[in-house]
Amino acid sequence: MGKKKKKKMIKEAKKQTKKITATEEILSFNKKNYSLFAAGIISIIIGYIFLSKGSITVAPILLVLGYVILIPTSIIIK
């Protein structure tokens, strides 16, 4: 095997390693992410419960908190 082929194979292997690492980092969630997501889901469920009871102040606050703040934050934070 020539030196050029060997260098080319090493470069290809490094590129593949970088691609795998970047993908794994994008999809990696830790305990903080899951707890924020769970808090968002709980906030949404409680918001709908209050909405079914007729609350016009607490329900929208909880729903906005869950949908707009907690769930997106759980996805964005690393």
C-alpha cells in the first residue's frame, strides 16, 4: 500500500469519526433535559385540568409555561 493511499484512508476515518461524534452530541440528553421535559408535561396536564374546571387565569399561564418555556428549554439546553 502506498503512502498516499494510507494518508487518504486515515483522513476518511477521521471524517467519519467526527460525523459520529457530532451526531451523538446533538442527540445527547442528560438528567436536566429529561426533568425539564417532565416538568413541562406536568405543567401542561395541570393546565388542562384547570381549564376543564373553568379557570381563565391559572390555566393559560400553566399551558404557556409548559409549551413555550419548559419544553423548548429542555430541548435547547445541553
